[in-house]
Amino acid sequence: MSSTKITRPTSRITITSSRTTTPSSPRRRGSRKSSLRLDPRLRGDDIISRQGDRFRKNIIDCEIISNTAVTADYCLMQLQTEEFSAIPGQFVMVQIMSETTDPLLRIPLGIHAINNNGISLLYRVVGQGTKLLSKKQTGETINILGPLGNGFNITKHKNNILVAGGCGIAPLYALAQKLQEHHVELFIGAATKDQIYINEFKALDIPVHIATEDGSAGFHGLITDLAKQHLDDNVMVYASGPNPMLQALANITNSLNIPAQLSLEAYMSCGIGMCRGCAITTKSGYKMCCQDGPEFNANIFRHPCESEDPEKYM
């Protein structure tokens, strides 16, 4: 395997979009040309060898218990694994084995649910990697690296608001389970009702508020507009979704001095802070989304946060 030169991004990187990463960074899902030349049989273990043995214990073979389509675009995969200790908000890097090098690298997926026998992953089929993942069958084995990153810092607020945009619902189910002893409300938004997935939340018996941009279900408009109507200084906000949505929400919570934790999306190559491809800009300088996050306090970002399309989410 040839060595890969890792360079620090020269352009200013914000949380506006994972597209602002350097051209050499592979896409978060799917693939992009890379200077790495790897034997397609590699499971990704050699990629992390330079980080030492501390990550090797996190490379796990898991049996697929089920892998089903739950909406037109989303699939839910349940994995069986022993001794997997994770907290809500963490993620795994999934190895997609194929006959070619497409996709070349692992793909990052947030942990949807955590139980005694393993975990489940909720993912949207958007590229070559997730397309191949959706075709995996029950009984097959899949290799994951994880858990990775820092999860949500669960506080003791009596009132908690969870805000999800589309597939950003993925890490919030495990969080909702942890917060059941307190008051929890879920706000979920998407472009249309077919992109809303809340089946498991119904069993938790928590209030669910829906917003769709086309008005096909719930509030007609953006989820940030709906959530803003329910915010006060007595709530804790946890959010996950597209970065422009999180930027808009951060602007709202920061202006109202409401504590909020945001689960950011980013393009990731390694998931362990080695490639520096998921850097974001904060008040205190660069942070790695995979290693320092993906959960961040909203108040570490400059106000107002920049956005690709501020008119859409504000």
C-alpha cells in the first residue's frame, strides 16, 4: 500500500457543508477517486494501523439479524455483537465488501439503537455504498469499526426537545430511550411525508411533532420554524440532521441562551481523526467531527452560523 500524504485544509472550513472539505477527501457515502491503492480484500484494518492497537479492539464482525426497508429510502439493519458498549450519538464505520474497490473506504453510520445483543443502524440509500449495504441478507457477516466519536452529553433537564431533519432521526432513538424518565418531545421534519420515520418512537409514548416542506403531513414548513414555537429557557435541545438545519437551530438557541447539542454530519475517510477530512471551524479553532464530535455544543460556533442556504432554514 502506498503512503498517503495528509495535508491540512487550506480553505476556511465551517459547518456549512461537508462539501467544503478538501478535494482529496472521499464522499461520506458512495465513493470518490483516491490516491490510496488497496487490495480490495482488505477490511480496512491496515488503514488504522498507524494509530496503534487502541482501535483494533473496535474492529468487530457482526451477524446481520435483519436488514429491511422501512420507507422508500430508509433501511433498518440489526446487528448481533457481543460486548459492544456505546452511548447515544456515537457512530460506526461500516466496511462494504465488494468485488471492486467501489466503495474503497468504510462509510460512517450513526447508531440508531443499542441493546443487550447488539445495535441497529438506520440509513438512507443514497450512493453506491448504501445501495450495496441495503442488499445484504440476514445471516451474512459485516465488519464494523466502532463505537467511535463522542456521544451526547446527557443532562438532567426535566424538559428535553429532540429535533431531527430527515435521516437525522437515526441517533435520536437511542437518546430518547435514555431520556424516558424525563419529559421528551420529538420534532421531525423532512421534504415530504415519505421521508418521515417514527415507528419506534410510537412505542416510547412521547409527543411527536411533524413538519414537511410540501405540507403532506403535519406543519407545513421547516422543522426549525415549528421547533422555535416550543422553545423556552427551561428546555434542553438535542438535534441531528442536515448541517444547514443545525446552523439555523444554533442561531435560534444561541440567541435565546438555550443549551443545545448538535450532531453534525461530515465527509469522513477514516473516522478516527487521522485523515483530517472532517474538520470544522469553531470559536476555538479547528475541530475534527469524528474525534471531537460528532456531538458539539451549539455555543462553540460563531453567531450567526454561516449557511449555504440561510433563507431556507431561517
